[in-house]
Amino acid sequence: LLAVVTWQEALARACSELLEGEWAEAYLNRIHLAQGDSLWPSQRQGIAQALYILSQQGSVLIADPTGSGKTRMGVHLIGSIHEQIVRKGRLRQGNAIMVCPPMVEEDWQWEAVEAGVPLDIFSHGKLSHRRSRRHAVTVEALRRAQIVCVDEGHNFLNFQSQRTQHVLRNMADHVALFTATPINKSVTDLLRIADMLGADNLEPATLSAFKTMLG
């Protein structure tokens, strides 16, 4: 079954293996992801690609359009990350948390319950207002979390805001941002997103490219 091929064909096959995501099937078929059969092929591919990026960089941006099923894919991705952490013996006291807009808070809760994924869910507003109910517990959960996820991440690009500062101070092993509009106002949004994901994890060449692009 082996054959000598050109380096171009070997590279193309490697890219296909990564992008098509067949290697990630084991994670999607675990007990706590029993609902994995309900995922679309595009969602499975997205999870596989995100897992690879997370294994290399520790953080990932999910930038899919509205209606692409980011909530369901996100929950299964979080479950897969948790599975990897457990299997590698890196589990600590911090939980996986999701910070999302109030209007989709229940959607995330339903998807997490149906997939059997342990996920603590808090709304954006709890981080913004000191006097709001659950503000203190939200800030503390964010600080302690092992996996931090933010839905509608483009709402956290103002680094002067209190809620953005709380997100930036997290000590999580993994950070995942979800948004349909990664560039909301200008190209500088990309640099802010990189900072939220942990710019210190990027290659020097990548940081240099950002500086060139931003002028």
C-alpha cells in the first residue's frame, strides 16, 4: 500500500488529513460526546482544525458566520479539550467557562446539557457591572478557569473596558473566542484578538507580520 510520491503530493495528503479532520474522530466518539452524530461535517472539520491549533498555540479563534452552528460546535470542542486534559492528567480545580451575551445564554446551556459537557455559563453583563448579581463570582470563576471561552468575542476589543480587562487577566490553559465578525471596525481588531488569545504564544514571524500589516 506504500508508494513513492513527490513532496507536493505528500504535503497535499498531510493537509487533507488535517483539514478533513478524520484524525479527531476518536474525541468525537467518547462517552461525554455521545451526541456527536448530530454534528454537521463542517462542524466536525472545524473541531478537528481547532484542536490542532490548540495543541500548537493553546488558544483559538472560531470565526464562522451566523447560522453555521457555532454553539453546538463550540460545546463539542470544549468537551474535546476537556477530554484531552483529563487523558493527559492535567486536570486541576478550574472549570471550563463560557462568557456569552444574555440572549444566547440558554442556548449554550441546552447544548452543554444535551452533549453532557461540563460548562459554567455567565453573561457579558455580569463582567461589566460591579453591582450586578453574580459579578464577583463571575470574575472569580474567570480567574480560576482552566478553559475560558467567549462568545461574540468582538465585543471585548475595547481594552479600556472593565469586562475586557477581566478576560485578559485569566490564567487559563486554553482560550477560545467565537465571533462572526473578527474584523468589526478596522484591521486593528485582529491585533486585539491576538492579545486576547495570548500574543506571547505566537511565533516571532507572526508578530512581525501583524506589525507590518498595522503599519
